[in-house]
Amino acid sequence: MICIDNSEWMRNGDYAPSRFQAQADAVNLICGAKTQSNPENTVGVMTMAGKGVRVLVTPTSDLGKILACMHGLEVGAEANLAAAIQVAQLALKHRQNKRQQQRIIAFIGSPVKYDKKVLETIGKKLKKNNVALDIVDFGESDDEKPEKLEALIAAVNSSDSSHIVHVPPGDNALSDVLLSTPIFTGEEGGSGFAASAAAAAATGASGFEFGVDPNVDPELALALRLSMEEERARQEAIAKKAAEDTENKDHASSSNNDSVMAEAEPATNAADDDKKEQPKDDDDLLQQALAMSMEGGSSGSASVADAAMAEAGAVDPDLALALQMSVQDANMSSDSDMSKVFEDRSFVTSILNSLPGVDPNDPSVKDLLASLHGQGEVRSFLFLS
Amino acid sequence: MACLHDHSCEDHNCAADWSLYNHVDIPKVVALNESVPGSVKSVFKPWEQRLDTSGGFLESNEGDPELLVFIPFTSDVKIKSISIVGGADGTSPSRMRAFINREGIDFSDAQNMQPVQEWELAENLQGALEYQTRYSRFQGVANLTLHFSDNFGGDITKIYYIGLRGEATQNKRDVVATIVYEVMPNPSDHK
């Protein structure tokens, strides 16, 4: 049951285009989200001010009816919160499907003239009858309004089913701010409607990490998140290793690694898009070993790459690719001939990627690698596969 | 452990009599004014465990001793008697009102409606007392609502066990599950 505040306070324009319009948009969005998330949900709408506390539409699952009743609403008079909650409770009590959970969503934009005590009694009565309450606190904010409303929610709340959202005036539309709150996402953890609306509404920096909505594309979001974590782990490993090494080459390589982190990140992200076609970890460790053996480079860079790969390379083949590239970039600063090998290596790795059935755990392959590399590091990261 | 029967309990298995809890649709049991949501499900258990509070118990909110328990059954039952184990120190319920086959009763309804039967309870910490029902009124019960309106002076009301004794029939209340309204017969709807 949604309670709309259509008192005189709603004429103010601090929320674009006016408080009342912003509220109406938010109400429309909530109705849509609720009716979509569960076909048995019903939503009703009532006013707290204007011509008086009255129910505009009794709880129904017909979205058209709900949206139609929002037309032609007039702003005026003062909101009567206590009476409105009582009427909402009554409307919910006479719902047709008794199995539905009862919930009141109140938009409170005008000042609250009730005592904290009165509000707490109202809250207790709601809790006793198992009615949840969500409050959207916007518009007027005198000194005590947030505390009073928090006290009301605390009195109603049982096991986190009631929520309160304070929306300060500003650039963001009221509906956008609400999209990410539990009022929208509720207990189901995000309806598809709300999530897609969020993706459409937000331009670049949305509420989601990496600008990708987990609901819309879960695999991509997961891949991005994994690569971010591994990148962080790799950074720590390389920074640790760089601190230990004493060769003057590593001064250059560590500073290069720092600058290369930024390059490696987008490379990893780009590589992540092809995550589905990546080979198994075994193949990639093999390709690392072979590529490193072909490089035949200095032991310093090999040990740097080895420590990094030993800590992180077991998990993500794309990360291994990025690791190679960053190691190669470090080598490039010290040895210009490596540029040719870099191209060769990427060519080789791309070939190796397409090789099916190469199994580094095969004893004959292991022996080959040991002889090629001739160092203990091969064994260290073969253990990880 | 004292029963009202005039035999010693070691021979007779009292548990078998109080077995209507098997027919309670426990996931759908709802209580109003409980302090921990869902705790009402723990009061339906076998007779032997009636004093065992390890699974939790039903407690009302602070300062408010009223409790309303809605008990649906998986099939229609006939209830002979009810036993309630309450808490100590005045937290036992003192009055119980029962309603039959009505869904969605809340406190204002319960206070205004005439109950099917009403009892004055005594403090019954061992579960030895049972309260007989007017059996003719409790035939064919699909759901039972118990309203505990008062207690013995405590701040909250605690209930550890609700025992129901009676018989279960195999009848199910008519529940219209799915109806397909057709203007013309359409075989694909009936697959």
C-alpha cells in the first residue's frame, strides 16, 4: 500500500521538476517493480493530504489502473500521517488474498508534527499485526524529522523487513536514488525490472562495479570482478618481490611494473571478454613454461615473473597472459631485442591456446620442460596446476 | 509426569494420543505479536519433548501479552482436547479463545468476534492439564486459530508447547487449484 504525500510542501522545486513530480515518478517505478517481480503482488495507492486521507485504488495487480489513478492528483492541505497509516492498515486487512504479506510504503515529504512516542505506538501496532513499513524521507527536513522516522522504523521493524531511506535534494532524481535501496530490491535481492531500469538510467558510473550490471550479464561481471581481485594479488606479489630483489635491473622493472599495472588491467579486461574460449589452466601453464624457456632471458626477470606467476597464475589463464605481457614490457626497457620475441611469444601463445589435449602433467612433458628450463622454478608452478 | 488418565504413564504411551502435531502444516503456521518471527513453529512437537525448549519457544513482544496463533492442518481433523505449556512467573497464558476455519484473523477481529469456544487456563508448567473441546463443534477442522488474550501478570507471554489431541480424517478441504475456462475445447490445454 503506497501512501503519497500531496500536501502543499510538495510544490517546492528542490527535486526536479517539482517534489510532487519526482514522487509520482518514484511511485510509478515502484508499482512497476512490485507487479513485475511477483505476479501475485498487488499494489494500492492512497493520498495523505489533498482532499483528505483517501484510497485512490485498492490493492490490485493491474498496473494500468494504478498509473491511471495518479493522473490529476492535486496538491494541497496538510498530510495526516497517523490517519493515513491507519487507513492503509485497514485497506491491507481487507486484501483479497490473505496469504500476501502486508507492507506500507510511505513517502513523507512534509514535516512530521507527531511526537516520537506517538509514532512509536503506531509502529508497535503495525508490528503486532505483522505489517512491514518502508519510509522514503525526502523534502522538508527539520531537526527532528529523521530521528522521529528512524524511531518509527525501529518500532515497526522485525527481522529487517522495514526500511527507511533519506533522500536529500540534489541532482539525482528521487527514483534513481530509490532504485538501489532495499525498498526496490526488497527481499528477493533485485528484480529484473529494477536492475534493467538501473542499467538504463545510469550512464557511466552506475551503482554497480565496473559499470556492468550483474543481472544483465553475470558472466562478464564475474569475470571482471575476478580479474580485479587477481590483479590486486599480483600487485602485492610483484611489489613484494621487487622489494626483495637487489639487482639494479629490478629498480627499473619495478617502476615499469607499476606503470604496466595500468596497462595490464585493461589488457586483462579485454582478455576477460573471451573468457569462455580460454583454455584450461594446464595448457596455459605449459605455454608459460615454453614461452619462458624460449625467451632465455636474464634470471632476474625470470624470477620476477616466476614469483608473480607462482602466486596468481594458477587461477586465471587471462591473468597469465597479462603477466607474460607485463614481464615482457619490463624486459623491453632493458633489452630492446625482446620486442621481436614479444611478438613471437604472443604468436606462440596463440598457437598454444588452440592446441588441444596438451597435458603438462604428463611425465614426458615434465621432463622436457625441466631440461629446457633447467631450473627449479618449473617444478614450482607445475605443482600448482 | 502426570496424566489425567487413571493409569500410570509408564505403561501407556501417551505420545500416541497427542499425535495431531503430525498433521499440522508446520511451514504455514503463523503467529501474530511474536518477538522472534517463525518461533511459533517450535511449539508443535511430540509429547515427550513438550518441556524441551532447545528448539526455541514462542514469546510475545515486550509489554504486550497477547498472542494469536494460526494453525493450518494438512487434512481435516477432529480435535478432542488441547494442552498448553506456558512459562513461569506469570508468563503463562490465562485465557484462550479458539476460532475454526477462518483465515487472516488479526487482533481486532479476534477481539470482536465470538469464539467457537473459550477457556480459562491454569498455570500448567508440566503439561499435565488438558482442556476438553465441545467435540461436536470441532469436527472437520482445516485450520485453528488460538487467541491468547491474557496472562498471569507477566510482561510477556511464553508458550513452550501446544498439544492437540484428536483424530485426523483423510479429507482435504476443497481447494480449487487450477481451472481452465474454455469457450471451445482445446486439447493442448489438457496435456
